[in-house]
Amino acid sequence: MNIFEILRESHEIQRDLSEKLLQTSGDSPERHELFKQLKNELFAHETAEDRYFYIPLMMTDSGLSITRHALAEHHEMDEMIEELSETDFSNPGWIAIAKKLSDKVHHHLKEEEHSFFQQAGKILGEDQKTALAVQYKNEYQRYKDMKKDMLVQS
Ligand SMILES: [Fe+2]
Ligand SMILES: [Fe+2]
């Protein structure tokens, strides 16, 4: 498996979770559960993607611009997640922020899949694409496991 194939796996999960989250209402267990899942998925994916996809690209001149753009969007999504955490789940405005996040997630993933991956495909070597997939997967899994442990403890 190469880095692009493995990144897409989490993208599908993110699309699914962000759409399901918009179907929830009020301070419900479903909203809490889906929000937690989306937050954990975004965190694990963004962290591993920053470290094992964007940072190597950032070291090249041709990868600099897409990398800056993508990292800025990761930051924007983090801020929306934080805004949702700080807003009362029963607040009628909550879903509007969730919609803004879902739109951003969809926009970001589409841009990665339809533009950044093609550009990165020309920058990274074949061996690097496979090696980064292994490193990404380990890091992603490490954060997913960490969240599970935290859930068990709480
Ligand atoms: Fe991604
Ligand atoms: Fe991303």
C-alpha cells in the first residue's frame, strides 16, 4: 500500500462521521459519541499526515506551497473542533458550527485527493511512498490506541 491509498482510508471515515454528526440533535448521546469519534479521527489522521506526508514534502521547494496551505487548513479544523467542544451541545448554534466543520473537512479532503496527491506523486519517489505509508500507519494507530486507552480509563 502506498501513502495515498492509506491516507484515503481515514478520509472516508472522516466524511462518514462528519455527515452523521449533522444528523444528530441537541445534547444527545449520539451527538457526544459521533463528535468524540470525529475529533479522535481528525486528530490521529492530521498528526500522522503532518509528520509522514507533509513534513517530507515541505523539505522540497515544489512541495512548500501545498504544504503550507494544508497545514493551515488542519489548524482551521482544529479550531472548529475546539469551538464545538466549548459550545453547549444543546445550543441551537452548535449544528451551524458542525456544518461549517463538515464543509471544511469535505473541501480539504477533496483538495488533497484531487490536487495535492497528484503534485506529491511527482515529488516523492516510489520507495518513499511505500515507506511513508508504514510510518503514517504506525503513528495513526498509536493515536487511535491512545484515545481508546483514555476512554477505558474514563
Ligand atoms: Fe488527509
Ligand atoms: Fe489533511
